[in-house]
Amino acid sequence: MPSLDSLKSQRTLDAGGKTYHYFSLPDAAKTLGDLDKLPMSLKVLLENLLRWEDDVTVTRDDLSALADWLKERRSDREIQYRPARVLMQDFTGVPAVVDLAAMRAAVAEAGGDPQKINPLSPVDLVIDHSVMVDKFATPSAFEENVEIEMERNGERYAFLRWGQKAFDNFQVVPPGTGICHQVNLEYLGRTVWTKEEDGKTFAFLDTLVGTDSHTTMINGLGVLGWGVGGIEAEAAMLGQPVSMLIPEVIGFKLTGKLREGITATDLVLTVTQMLRKKGVVGKFVEFYGDGLADLPLADRATIANMAPEYGATCGFFPVDDITLDYLRLSGRPQEAIELVETYCKAQGLWREQGHEPVFTDSLSLDMSTVEASLAGPKRPQDRVELPKVPAAFNDFLGLRLKPAPKEEGRLENEGGGGVAVGNADQVDGIDYEYEGSTHRLRDGAVVIAAITSCTNTSNPSVMMAAGLVAKKAVEKGLQRKPWVKSSLAPGSKVVTEYFQAAGLTSYLDTLGFELVGYGCTTCIGNSGPLPDPIEKAVQQGDLTVASVLSGNRNFEGRVHPLVRTNWLASPPLVVAYALAGTVKVDLSSESLGNDKDGNPVYLRDIWPTQKEIADAVQKVDATMFRKEYADVFAGDEKWQAISVPEAETYVWQDDSTYIQHPPFFEGIAGDPPRVQDIHDARILALLGDSVTTDHISPAGNIKADSPAGRYLREHGVEPRDFNSYGSRRGNHEVMMRGTFANIRIRNEMLEDEGGVTIHVPSGEKMAIYDAAMKYQEANTPLVIFAGKEYGTGSSRDWAAKGTNLLGVKAVIAESFERIHRSNLVGMGVLPLQFKDGQDRKSLQLTGKETITLTGIDGVELRPHMPIGLEITREDGSREQTELLCRIDTLNEVEYFKAGGILHYVLRSLLAA
């Protein structure tokens, strides 16, 4: 119960013919002080704390700390945040449901009631990460890909159907519907949430956490949400608050308007580069300024979507008339729209022209200065202006060039443009035959052109621009180059509706951009195989080829294992590069090809005007959204035909290679083991900067000769049926074998690329998994050393789970990305940070040392305390220094002592 001096002041408001109860921020401000200049994103946190104030988990001091933030523009106060709901996608959702099923099994084994394990907050899981681009550039591609998807993932989908029936507050959006963030933006998100309680209807802000880092997309709708690992999300849905420090908030002022020919994608790549350079990891970014009045909500969502790429916890946009316009367009009920306006104005959460909150720091951008851009070749923050793409590619090529045999002759159909500096040996490329014709593939050839990802397919302006580019190209007689694997994978069926309404579908089809599925596809690494002759040509010539995709991630090894350079671009530029067939042509000045009369055609000749785009966007209307979301949870006949048992606890199948009972909760009924210092640990890997969660736990292809591939073959699975790491996240045996198995990861203990290490006692080179198992047999603890931004990228809980199962007790890095650091703590792995001036290189580590870490003893452990590091070298000499403990909150200390956050929750439930 709240204390007598609680700031809770319950008021009512009328909207849409109904009366709503709410807790008033203006009333709280009478005691806390003027909140007008507080960033809108922090007002959302304040409203959340006010609603949950109970004098136990949320106190008057917590509320005062948020108000006092204005004095220092930062705070070291830890708060307990309770989001209204949880969003999941299937790659991260399946292991989360596996954990819930394992927790139910553990409760039942301990003699408790399995129903204690049930989501207390609404959970929506959208199946969007499983469809692959197996079939493309054919009218039947969509149907065939869905058929393959259902066949590949039958076990997983049956398991999710069981979860849908077994758990309360758990809904599943079936496959073939859309991408979770686009479905969230277009349908699930409400901006203002409501709940019936004690005979009253309460209104409060829509807030969420999601098991995908791009959950931040919903920030464009004025909904505060960000990505967490599945581990943290499970705890949240089981009633555990999200423990966090009140964040710093960086203001980003937008002024002006985009110029003719510049897209929202160009804007977001510019914003991403600026914010990554600024340094916003672990901070909120809030957009403000009068430029917002001319920034459509779809553009806001595109910018918000990329928050993980610029490193922020979220990229928040306040509520205003643009928000209401989008709610109206996307078919939300009128009473809900009226509630959003009335509630936000009553709470001081409505953006007024000229309003400028106080921020920790700020930066600004005049949108009229934005240039046409791509990002690449391997990081989303590496923006390259369109004319400079060939030079950027040549720079990359020069770094990894290897001599290849020169072949005589030259064909008219060449993949790749001009000649790279110092690349004389490969100027002629490799000949290949495909569909009855001979072509030549060269460095720089665009072998994948994918309109994909929620980032851009949620935005009608850039999607219509792509359709119009296709229309003009077809009318001039242009075709995509024959080595380009082209695909169209929208984030919702609404896109199909408005392409049809605008008369653009046939033109996209003609260029090979037929619908391949409604899902993440290429952006998540589900690009599918390249045609066999092209794959062989790439391998034969050791060619450096390219993908161009309208996605948000282009990390090494993510899109396709043979494609070394990957470029993020707007959908219309994806179409343009499919026509050009190479990234070694300057599309701003060189031709894409010749028209029917043999005249050169330039990008400017087929690029639509803003008016043409605006006219096409007018075809989008609310009826399309209402139609496609009318029965969004029903699924097609195949989904409805999946039969599952009605059982409280899951019946595990020993022979399943998709779903296995994980070992995390074995012996949970006893007391947790005491946290102790780590003595004489071995180094499993020495890693560099920007090691992503894709490097740590890949989502894509499983190599036949990898530990995971060997496991699957031993269990009767043929390589053609391996599917992907992402699809097998319900099986810990596959995933622990896949940890650090990315083909592009570089362990500095040796020169080889890929997931290998040196097993120091024997001196043998072997797969990291195999070495870890040898160390486990000898009861030898393990540590990882790394550089800056360790764990950047997706909110991939298996990057922490796999690390735990390999026997790694601590990860020591120069800095951590927010979600992965939290996930490590949540799995009982200790994140430690070098103090300024030190790193693995200054300590001259080779990987052959033994490591002792002191000060971890459970009695002493506290946030940000110093941890002793003792290095014993091969010659027996020792060196001592201190590290910073990156357990950041008191709650995290308790989670770590319990062995992890889910262990803490489960022990609490068993004790209740």
C-alpha cells in the first residue's frame, strides 16, 4: 500500500463517450515541482512509477529523483519500471517459451502448482523470423516459401500452439502475417493503454519491452519501448519489474525538411551516424524541434527503429497531431484516438510547437542538408554518400584482396563495374552458366537485392518510391541483372494492398521483386541460398560480392556467408542497384543501362518526384489496415490444422532436434550455490572491437562440419534440412555448439577466421565448443576477453545462454552494449570492464595465461565495485590490476547471486 504522503492522485477524464480513471502528473507536480521541462520520455517513466507507487518497490524518493533529474540532467537512482506488455518474435520467443515450459516442469517436480508460471502481463508473439527466400522472382514464390517454412518449422510451430493454449495472456500471430514491429506499429500499439480494475477503467501510457532490439520502432508512435533479452522479458511477464537506472536523455533537434529526391532512409542513416559518433549507448534519445511538424509518423518510426544501430536504449518521439493522423490512417477506433489526445493533453505529454525540454546533452540536424546515402560495407553506422560507394567498396576490397587466376576474354553481361585499384589479377572475374546463358561475375557484383525489414517496409513513402522506380524502369525497358537475387518481403499484408491499389505490383514483379513472404527474411540472415552456379563462381574466384537491402543490420556473415560486403539502402535504391548489378558504379552520374532505343538511362531519369510519391501514398487508407488485421491471430488452414495436446506442462520429445528440455533449472529447489572468486581460469577467446551478438550466437546457416552440424547429422538430420541457428533456438544442444561459431569471428589467439581457439593444455587448434567441453571435463573455468562495444546488435539471449553453457564465468571487455551486458548478468555470467587506459593489448595477453578474479564473493558483491584481476603468464610471472564490475544495480546483484534472473524468479515463486 502507498504511504500516507503518496503522490498518487486519482482523477477522471471523459473521451469517446467513456469515463477513465488515471493518476495525474500535474497533481504530482504540485509537490515534486515544475515538470514542464522534463523530457517527455522521462515523463513516461514518471507516470509509470506514479501508477505503481507502493512504498516498497516504488517510493516517494523514486518519484522525487525523476523530478530532481532536471537539476543535474542525470541521476544514479535505480528504479523499478513495469511495462504494460511484452512483444516477442519467434526466434527469441521460442526459447523464452521453452524456458517457461522448463520452469513449469521444475515447479511440478518440486511439488508446486505449474499454473504459478503464467504471464501476468499481455504477451504478443509474432512469427516473422522463420520464412527464408528459397524461391524468388517467380509468381509462386510466396506460396512455395510458406509451404517450405511450415514443413521446416512444424515442431516449433506445434510448440508455440501448445504455448498459446497453455498460458494465459499469451497470443500468437501466425506465420505469413507480418514482422512483429510493423504489426506492433500498425495494430498492437495503442499509445494509451486501458485496464479494468475494481469496477473502473484505468487509462495509462502504453509501454513495453520486446525480445527484439528493434522494439524501439514503436517509439515513433509515442510508445516507450525497447529491446531486452528473452531472459529479462520472461521475468517481466512473470511480474518482475525491469530494474534500471534513470537514464541520461540526449535531445536531437530536427529542423527543416528533406529535399526533393531524399528519402527517410537517407535521413535515418544520417541520424544513425551522428548519434553513434556522439555516443549514446545506454541513454535515451528524444527527438524534438519544429521539424517534427513535417515529419510523417512512418519516417519517425523508421528513425526510432534504428535505435540499436545508433546504440541508444530508445529513440523517442512525443505525441502530437501527426500521431493521431497515423492512428486514424491505420484504422484504430475513433474512441481510442480521442482517448490518446485527451489523456496526453491532460498529462502534459502533448508536443506543442516551440517546446524544448531540458536534456543531458543535445545535437541537431537541418533535414534539408541530408544527402542520398547507403551504409556499409559491414556496419549500419558507416554511412557512405551515394557517389562514394564505389570508392568505399574498393577500399574494402584492397584490405582483403587475394590473387586469383586471370581469365582471357570479356563478356557483355558482366557483374561488377570498373576496376579496383591493384585488382588486375581479377579484372575479368569468373564465367558461369545460369538458365541457358553465360555470364561473368566480378568483384562488386550485387548478388542480393532485397526489399526487406520492418525498418523501411513500414514506410509507404519509400515503398511507393520503390514501386515507381520499378514502373519507370520497366517502361524504359530496363531489367535487373541476371546474377541478382531479388526479393520483396513486406512487414505486413497492408503493403501488398497499397501496391495493388497504386498499380505498381506488376512492375515490381517484372523486375523480379515478386512477393517472397511476410517476414524479416534477408535482414535477419534468411536470404536463402544463391543459385548454385553463382555460389560456385563466388567461391571459385574468391570474389568479394555485395548485397543491397533495405534493412537495419549488415554485420559480417549475417546476410549470407559468401557475401562479404552488405549495404543498407532505401527500397528505391535497392531496385536501382538490382538494375545496375554492381556497387562499383556511381549511380549519381553513371547509367544503369540502356533503354529500348539503346540510349543510356540514369537514376535521375527513373527517380520519382515528391509529388508522384505523395500521390501514390494517397492510395493508402484505413480500410486496408482494418481488412488485414480483422482476424490477425487466426492464421491460415495450415496453422489451424496443427494439433497439440491440452496439457499444463509440455511433453518433451527426446528425439526432437528443435525443442529440448534445457538444463538451466536443474536442482532449483535447493539453495543457490555461493558466488565465489574465480581461480585459474583459462582464456577461451581474445576478441576485438564491435563483436556482435551475431558473432557470438549466429542466426543464419549451420555448416555441416561445425559442432552443431555434426550434432544434427548424428541425430539423422541431413544438411539440406538443417534450417538455421535462429530456428533451432529451442534446442540448447544446437545453440551451445553454435556459440562463437560465426564464420567471420576472429579469435586473436590464432590467425584463422571463424569459431576456433587453442586448447592451451594440449596446444591443439579446435572449435571453441570442443575446447570448452575439454575444459569442462577438467573442471577448468573460462573467461573471454574483448574490445569495445562487446555484444552490439540484436537482443539475442542465446549469446548469453550459450556463453553460460560453455562454462564461461566472466567476460572482460572495454565496453558492453546495453542489452547483452544485462543478458550476461541474467545468465549468471559476470561482465567486467577494463578501467581507462587498459585493454587486452596493453596487458599483452596471448590467450595462454591463467586468470584469477577476486572480490566476487557473494557477501561483498555490489554494483560497480572493483574486481581484482591476476594474470599468471606462461613463464610463471604474475601481474595484478583492477577491473570494474558491470553489475549495475542492486537487483542485478541478487539475480547474479541466484544464478540468473529466471532462477531468482523461480526460487521466489517456489518459496511463496
